Amino acid sequence: VTYVRNAWYVAAWSHELARNQLFGVRVLNEPIVLWRDDAGVVAAFEDRCVHRLAPLSLGRCEGNRLRCMYHGLLYDRAGTVVEIPGQERSTANLSLRKFPTAERFGWIWLFMGDADAAREEMLPPLLGLEQDDYTLGSGQLEYAAEARLVHDNLLDLSHVSFLHEKTFRMTDVWARERPTVTEFARSVRSERWIENQGVVGSLSDSTRVDTYFSYEVFVPGVLLMTVRSYPVGTASTLDRHHPAPGERLLEFTSQAVTPLTPKTARYFYIMGEQPRRGTTSYDLTNTERAFAEDKAMIEAQQSNIDLTPGYRFRATTADRGVVAYNRLVSRLIGLETGGRQDASGGVSQVNL
Amino acid sequence: VTYVRNAWYVAAWSHELARNQLFGVRVLNEPIVLWRDDAGVVAAFEDRCVHRLAPLSLGRCEGNRLRCMYHGLLYDRAGTVVEIPGQERSTANLSLRKFPTAERFGWIWLFMGDADAAREEMLPPLLGLEQDDYTLGSGQLEYAAEARLVHDNLLDLSHVSFLHEKTFRMTDVWARERPTVTEFARSVRSERWIENQGVVGSLSDSTRVDTYFSYEVFVPGVLLMTVRSYPVGTASTLDRHHPAPGERLLEFTSQAVTPLTPKTARYFYIMGEQPRRGTTSYDLTNTERAFAEDKAMIEAQQSNIDLTPGYRFRATTADRGVVAYNRLVSRLIGLETGGRQDASGGVSQVNL
Amino acid sequence: VTYVRNAWYVAAWSHELARNQLFGVRVLNEPIVLWRDDAGVVAAFEDRCVHRLAPLSLGRCEGNRLRCMYHGLLYDRAGTVVEIPGQERSTANLSLRKFPTAERFGWIWLFMGDADAAREEMLPPLLGLEQDDYTLGSGQLEYAAEARLVHDNLLDLSHVSFLHEKTFRMTDVWARERPTVTEFARSVRSERWIENQGVVGSLSDSTRVDTYFSYEVFVPGVLLMTVRSYPVGTASTLDRHHPAPGERLLEFTSQAVTPLTPKTARYFYIMGEQPRRGTTSYDLTNTERAFAEDKAMIEAQQSNIDLTPGYRFRATTADRGVVAYNRLVSRLIGLETGGRQDASGGVSQVNL
């Protein structure tokens, strides 16, 4: 399985890295050190001293320098060796690989491909922890599975009716009716109305509304889902087209799935709901129960994949988003590699 | 190492699977779901949804249907997809692989090879949990070793004198004298008299008897051992030939060793002894101490095998049963594979 | 990575093996049984019965014989099978591989190569647990890393200034100044003066001394470090040459790093300091804290190595000892293998 490299990956939470601190992460199987300087700016380098591969994340910040704490090599903010203890000067001009970084939505992002291709505009247009007009919650989960299996899960929410039957208790319209799927240059969006049902997340409330859901997965595996509610009849009035963007955003969630190693992934999530309830944060109890259901199923799916040489998935009509997204990923990987690499992971998507 | 496929393997205990329940097992490295319907009948299928390989053992029984609880595909008792939620009909005609099943002796059995070759008569003629005229006990153990090493252990009981010196405390005649070994079409039987010794399992008792032991290992690795005791002198009167089958069956044990993965196995055992003692069950304390001795030795043996490329076993005269059984297994595998596969696992049996 | 085989490896502590006892160890990925007889003499054999590879370390000493406790084969002190229970005689003449052994400094040593090449004179000239005129301490540590990474650590003590900044609190002269490095036939020695500093290990003491350090790493990875202190001015008087051997040995440590498997190692250490303090032993608290710093760094370094195909180390001027020792190891392996094997482990030492 391969992933797009010219894309922004969530590597950590902003709050995990204070000033003058180092933080070791793994992204796409590469060890990376995040380093926030005294001014608050984050830089990222391969987490491997040029001398003997000791991890720099076990090192020390010395002002605008980073010292490897095995044998003391000192690096500047460009990742260049500027001092070797006891050696007058280096005969080589050695630097660490540097990764472009960005900080948005509460997350530290890394651009894993060609540094020259990195542009902040390529960050997905999410909602995140800056939305202090919402009641917010957040968390993360470790998957013992390939990241793409989690991406597929987010792209086909028909599973909500079955896997999350007891947690999200959504109407089975989720599984029976198909969303509108739209393909963009670097994302796939699914949209749908759920008409004349209770307000999402207020199962005890008897109010009925028409609710509009939009969930969009951006390369390399980042979800934005928004939920808007309207008076009953709105969907019908709009002939089930999407409503104009407006005030009625009830809930959102931003989720990022980052491959750590070939068969492990980290799942970062932020939830927001209206109204803002002062210091009370989003109650994650039920959400995290549902996420545990996803994790158990996907890790068991991974175990079956590992036992099944030459396996293939078969696509149902509910997989339109899955198929479109994976086609997009394949195309982007093909562009990056000049078509030299098979991005399918050996998985043929056959119609069922 | 390969195993015979056209044979019945013990997959689980009958009591592990109630009506309308699913139970995931692993046999010969294949994930399998056992499914007992409302009428009590067990069926077995590959534990892998045709859609995206989710395990069906995490699914739900819906009367005579089984629903995958990831995206909701529904299967009938033939293993055929009969519903894809939200999709009018499947364009493919897809089914799960189905495994023949049987239920006997307290165990659920699976036939792992060609389904057309499965016949209940091929089940080993064991004694099991139906023997309610005995005091019964049962249990299981997980081995971190190839199943065949446990088979070999059961085929050469000369190890009882050494490995179980402190638990079974059998006379060293076990190691010094050789049993009569008889080869059958799908089993190897060893038989022997132990003359003028205490009653097995009654070490404190001063009674002396002649005891007749028969232990037979059936393909694919299932043991039946029976113990009969007679007045001292019987062995001599019979010129050490086997006695006529009769009333004097004192003890039996049925044991099945099932390969889960290439290097793990599950060991199922049932013990029975006369007389039946009401609600009191067989005291397994000492037996399980001895089984732990086997497990420690065999797992250490496996570890040595893994460290020794091109290793070979060497056979002593005590290995007659081992050699005969492994030759039988090789022949059966040769028949199944048309001789294309080396069943020896690279192990040459050289005489010592 | 390969290691020299014609060399003595520390396999265990003398006190781990009482008379008439067996002890299973792993050296260079080979399972070995140590066997001390009634007279106190240690022999070593492959820990694998010729019959079915059961470990003999799970066996039993029977006077001058060793019995495998799986099926009862009996071996003599030459490692030859002398009895197979129930079999009149063996048709084969089978023996275990025997390894030359030595016992010195508190350790049991094994010669892992050609037994004819083993000579006790090849043992490194260490100081050890026989030095009862010292206050002694000892211990061991398990590394999840290649042994050679620990060897490299011992060969370049410039790391003390950084990695052990908070534990050994040595002056940064360690990192800034270079020791004198001398190459011998089977070792590399580094020597240095530290002038006009506090007494090592007496940080609270205001006494100033000149201290002479010598640390020598012997094939296949055994360190002797000695520390001698002199009145301030001695180094200068001697023009910083080494002092004559004398009474002033203040401290020593002998350390042996034995490869267990390709990526695990056992680290044995003995510490001694003057004066002898009766029954009080060397306080290892701080030392073991420092050793834990080494272990954390080296295991993280190993993890980076495993993630970095085609990686290479780059040598600083502090690596003179490291480079010399690894060159010596390569040369010795080349002699053993007739140059057929690349001893570099794929690691090029490039100057930095």
C-alpha cells in the first residue's frame, strides 16, 4: 500500500509541543523530530543524527540550536551541522532532511513529499480547535491497521446503520439511501438529507427537523463532516439539493488518519457542536464508544487481509465514494512516481 | 510443515456455541465462523465478508440469516449473499466457502479439504463427553508450537518415564519396553501390558493389577487412549496379546491437536474414569501439571527448531509409532496434492 | 552484522551455575547448555538433543552424565550418546557439538569458533570478582540492540559529556579533548589525562588530582577501564605520557557485551573501587542510572537503523577508536571466513 506524499499529514497536536521542546513522531514510516523554537515556530527534521543515527528527539534545545545528546553534534534551524565537539570543523557539509510544517486547527502538519511543492493552501479547509464559538472535544486513537482501511471507513458511512447501531442509533436510511457523491481535485464529498427525524445527538428530544450532512475526505485522509438542521420541509422545498451555506451549522467533526508504519495508524479527531457551553466540553463518551467499534472491526478486517493472499475487495453501490477516492489517490501517486508504482496495494475493486 | 486437509479437525467445544450464535475460530490458518442456527445445527464458513473481508463472527444472527455488521450484507445458510443494503440486487452471485461440520464427543468438527470427500464415518471412533457413565473432565491448552510436535509427543509415550517422572510416576517399563505398533489406513495404534503394578491413578493403593494400555493416533492428530485393568497373571495367560474388549475399561482420554497457525496449535482434551462419581468431576490437577510439562518441553523444542536451519530428527526404536504416523501423513498429503508438495517439513527421520 | 568467532565470549556468571547443574544460554544465536560437574568443572554443548532437538538444559545431571528429560537419551562429558532407553545400542555414533570453556573474573567464557584454536591466553587480561582487595559491584542488562552498537558506545567515551551529563557529571574535556588511541593485535586502547579535577566518584570532595584513564576494548567486545589518580602536576611532569603502572589504581570496571541473537545482547559489568570497605559493596545506583541512559539511546538508535535501508554511519575525530576496532574486527572475520564474508554489516564509516 502506498500513500500520496505531496500532501499535508497531521503529525501531532499543537499542545503537545511547548516552546523549546522536541517531540518525536512517525509519519509514513519515517522517524521525524518536531522542534518548536523560542518564538513558537515549529520545524521538522528526520529524527536521525548524521553521525550514528541517534534520535534527535532525545536531544536538547539550545536556543536556536538542537544538540544531539549522544555525542553532542549541534544543528541549526536549517538542519545543518554547526558543531562537532572536539573537532575544529566538519569536512563535510551535512544537513538533515527538513520537512515543511504548518500549524492549523489545533494540529501540526507535515508535508511529506517534495518540499518545493508544499503550499499552505493545500491544507484541507477544516474546522478545528480555533472554533471557540463551539463546544469542543478532541482525542486520538492508535490503529493496528493500514490507514487506508480507516479512510475507506470514513468514505462509506452506510456502516453507521450496522456497526454503530447501538451507539449512534441513526435511522437505517443511512444504509438504504445513497448520498450525492462529488469528486474534486483532491477530495471526495458526500452529501445527503435526512428528513423529518430527531435532531442528531438529541435522541430524547421530540423535535423533528430536516438535517443536511456533508462529509468530505481530503487527500491524504482527512475528513470534514458538517451537520446542519432546518425546519421540516426544507429538503423537499430545495428538491433535495444542498442548502446555501448559512448560520445553521449544528455540528462538525474534523478527523485525520495518519499512517505511522505500514500497518499502524494514528486517528486524530476534533468534535464541535452548537451552542458553545462555556467551559463544558463536548461529551465524548458515546463517540468514543463508536470509534472503538470501528477500531475493533477494522483491526479484525486487517487480520483477515493478512491471512488472505491475493484477496480483493468488491464494491457495492454504497462504495461510490470509496472507489472515487481511491481512484484519486492512485492518480496522484501515479503523477508523483511517473506511474512506476502500483498504488492499488494489489486490491482490485470489483463490482458486487 | 503441511497437514492432511481431507480430515476432520476439532474446531471448538459444543458448549462454546449456543443457538443463534456465532463463534470465530482459526483452523489451518484459515479464519472460520461457526454458526449454530435456531434448530441447533452448526454450519461453518470462511469468516470473511465478500465485500471487504470483515469477519462475519462479529456479525449478527437474524433467524436463518447471518448479517455482516460492518456494512450490512446478509447471507443465507448456504453462505450466499441475499441482500446488500440499499442495492436492489447483486450483479454477482457470491458465496462464502462452506466447510462440512459434524458434532460428536463434545466437539464441533470441521472437514478442511474437499467438501465432497467429507463423510461422518471418517470421524475418529473416540469416547467423549457423551460417556455419562464415567467421571469426566476436560480442558484445553494453547501451544506456541507446530501441531505435529504435539502429535509426535502423543505417538511416543516413552517420554512419560522422563518428562512426567514427577507427575505420572509411571514405572520406567514405559521407556524400556516397546509397545506393539499397528498401522491402519488412517491411524497408528500402540498397545502394551504393564504387569503387576499399582492401579493407574491410585498411587496410594496397594492393589496390584495387570494393566492394558492402548493409544491410537488418528489423522489429522487425534488420540484415543484406553486403560483396562485385570487380575495379575492375565497378561501372562494371554501371552501378552491384547485382551478381548470387555467391561474392564478403567480410564480413557480423547485428545485433539488442531493447528491454528503454522506455529500455534490448540490442544483439546477429555478425560474419563470409572466409576461415575455423581456430580464430582475428574480431578485434573495432576494431569494439567503433566500437560504443562509437555507444553514447556515442546515449545522449547520449537524454539530450537527455529534456530537450526536444515535440522533433522533422528529416530530411536521408541519412535516406531512416530515414524509410521508421519509416513501415513506424508502418503495422504501426497494423494491430496498429487505429490506436488513435500510433506516432510524438511525433516528427515534418520535412525539413531 | 557478523562477529569474530575465534574469541572468548562471556556466557554467564560463575555463581549462576552450581555443581551438578545445567544452565541454558544463548550466544551468537546458538542455544548452549552449560554443565558444571561434581568436581566443579564447566563444560558447554549445543543445547539440542540429537534425537528431536529438545533442550538439554531442561535435562538432569546424573553424576558424570547428562540425561535429556524428554525421551531419556544419556550423554557423557564428551557429549556422546551413551544410552538410548529401551534400545540395546545406537547404530550411529552421535555427539553434541562441544564448546571450549574457561572460568575467570567471575564469568564463564565460551570459545565460539574452531575448538582447536581456543587458548586460555586469548582471554582478555581483565580485573574481576577475584579482586577482593576492592569494593566490588556487578550486574547485567539486556539490550534490544545489536551488540556492536554497545561496543561502539564503549569505544567512544566522548558521549559521557552529553548522554551522561546528569549522572556522571564529568568535565566536558571528555568530549573536547581526544584520547591517545593505540591499536593492538586484538584490542584498541584509549588513554587520557584529566588534569586538576575532583576525584572521580567523589563529587562533593574538594580535593584536586590529575587522573589517568585507560579504556581498552578487546575482541569480541570486552572492556577494561582503569582509573588512577596522582597529585596535580603529574600529567604535566610526564608530558602527558602514561604513568608507570603502580599502586595508584583507584577504580576499574570490566564489561562484556555478548550477542545473544542478531538484535539482542547481554551486557555484563563488574565495578571495583579502592579502598576495600569490608562487606559493603559498590553502590551501583548512579552507575545503573547511566547504563539505563546508554540502553535507551542505543535501542532508539537501533530502531532508526531498522527504519533506514542503506544507512551509513559517519565518523568524527572522536571515532578513532571505533573505526580502529571495527577495522580490526573486519580483518579478523576476513581471516576466519577467507574473506568470503562482508563484516561491515553494510555500514560504511565515512568521515564527517
